[in-house]
Amino acid sequence: MWTLLALLALGPAEERPAIAPVDLDATVFATCSAVAEPPAYYAISLVPTRQVVGTGRATGLAQMTFDRSPFGVELAADGSYRTTLAVEVAHLPSIDDHEFVAWATTPSIDRIARIGTLDEDGATTGPVEWNKFLVVITLEPVGYSEETSWSGPVILRGMSRSGRMHTMAGHGPFEQLECRTFGY
């Protein structure tokens, strides 16, 4: 469009440079499959804590998708985004009478929600209604049904992108307050 505007600004047609016609039949257009996928901006990398022998090679990813509504993105009653978290973990060992469970928690760990038990492929999906949260994978006894807290060791952990934003207290003029005070 800028090229057309620039040509119009040149003056009468006889003063404009000639433009070669384009043969649209000979032009190759990129298809959607040829376009690279955008980076997984809302993917949360899960890193091992090495708290349980045999779990140090475990790797995982929790992918956030925003729930849709007729108005765009669905919101919870407190104004937080409603998201669905799809957790996938690889290289987890099989431990007798135990299973791996995915959890979401606020950065201060004052509210905890169970996402779900990882299936035999190391995957589970569940809702999250916080803008800032941590993802935690724990090792629990088979049949552990508590919905508001885990009891076993943390195997993997990760933080949402919005959870990385925090107060600047502890930096610059506020150096007497350490970031650890705020959980960072």
C-alpha cells in the first residue's frame, strides 16, 4: 500500500516509473502448513527437583489454553482468567503403589487445586482460575484423593509467565527487603 501511495505522490502518470505486471498463476503462495508454528508462549517448562531417586531425568511441559466465552476470554468470579492446563511429563519411573499427581497453586501456596493424576502416558488436563500460579507434580500413594493439598514429595515444578512478574521490593532503593520475603 505504501508503494501505491508513493507512486501517486510522484505526480502525473507520464512521470511515474513503469510497473511490470504480475502473473498470479505463476506466483506460488505459502500454504498454512508451510508457515512455522508460533512459539509456545503459554507453555510452562517443568523442571525436576531430584527429590526422589530415579526422577532426575523427568521432563515436562504444561500448556495453558484460555477458555473461550461469547465475549472473548472467560473470567472467574474474581476477574482471573479461566484456563485449561494440559500437563505432559516424560521419563517418569514406575514406583509401586504410587502415582504422579499434577497440582496448581498460587505463588504463596495459600490456595492449591488438584489438576489430576497423570495417566500411563504422563498426561492430564484440568482447569486453573488464577493469573499467577505454580505447577507442581508430586508423588502420592495410589488412591490419594485429597483435592486441596499434596502429601508426597514434589517431583517437578514450574511457574506461569505471569508468576514471573513480581514486586521490585528488594531491588534498588528497597534493598533492605529481599525478594525471598515475597516468595521469589
